[in-house]
Amino acid sequence: MNLAPYLIVAGIICLIALVATFVIGFRPEDSEYEDQSAVVRHWSYVTLIYILAFVPMFFLIFILFML
């Protein structure tokens, strides 16, 4: 079974989510936008979520193509 189409669709969805996160993150209308400690905390959480999601995904894709 060829999994390449599924991987491509999943990758496109992840890229759309990443772009949407940055668009939402740079919204100056947010009430906490002026509080730099809150902004840093929010970006830290988003970065951690992406690291926890993308690193295992890339590792598993690498293993999939090596086997």
C-alpha cells in the first residue's frame, strides 16, 4: 500500500496549521499583546507543541521510508 498521498496531505495540513498559528500569533488586537511576558510564554507553548508534534512525526516518517 502506497502511503505517499496520505503523507503529503498530512504535511499540507501541518503547514496550514503552522501558518495559521503565526497569523494568529501576530494579531495586535489581542488584549495581552502589549504584555511581553505573556507573548513570550504563549510563543514558548506553541513552540513546545510543534516540537512535540513534528519531531516524532519526522522520526516515524524516516523509519517508515527506511523499512
